[in-house]
Amino acid sequence: MTALIMLLIFGILGVSYWLSSRLSTDMILTEAHRIKARNFAQAAIEKVKINICNQYNMNNHNLEYPSKYSTDRVDKEYNMTFADGEYEVVSVKPYEEANRTFYNVPHYSKGIRVGNYDIWEVVTRGLVKPTGVTAETRALIKVYRDHSVY
């Protein structure tokens, strides 16, 4: 009788330990997928930053996305699929706050106008396919269009 009671107690303890360790492992895996989704979304922001740099170097300042024009190349770059996840750029637009758009704003240094600047609001989304975990990030990218003043 004592052996049966001891077996029952150890069985309950074993099952409870197994359940708690399984839950801990599931939470760790879910958090790892959240981190991976955030990294995918951050990779999309980095892709937008590269595109903004290249377009400003070519003197193109109209970078809104989605564009009213067909841009298959940009669509392919802004919507990438990988083996275990994907990222997409939801929007790129000039930042607006209180009915003021921060696009082509004069930039002053010590009271002297030295150029203009733009602030772009970028919204991206990362997705981890196996679990469907998504992360959305928003970033503001400030670009100075300065010219030299002597």
C-alpha cells in the first residue's frame, strides 16, 4: 500500500514537472519567434533606408510607398520572403504632425539656412511563418538635403 501511494505521489510530481517544463519551453519558443519577427521588420526598415539613400543620391525625392505608379522592382524589394519568415513594407510617407508635413522643411544652422530636410515615416511588418507571429515597427527617418554655404 505504501509503495502504491509513493508511486502515485511520484507520478503526480513527474507529470507536473513535465507540464511546467513544456510550458516554459513553449514560452521560450514563442518569445524567440517574437524576436525573429521584430528582426524581420527591422530588416525591412534597413532596406528602406538603403533605398532612400540611393534615391536621394540620384536626386529623386518622391519616395512614397505604395506609389500611385507601378514599381515592380520596389515591390519585390519591399516584400521579401525567406525560408522561415517574411517582411513587408506597409508604407513610406512624409511624416505629418498636427496638420504639418515634414517634407522639404528649411534647415538652419546658427541662423543661416544651409538646406532642407525631410522626415519619412516608415511602417514595416515582419512575420514568422511556422507560428504566424507578426511584429510591426514604425520608424522616422530624417534626411538632410544640405548645400554648402561659404
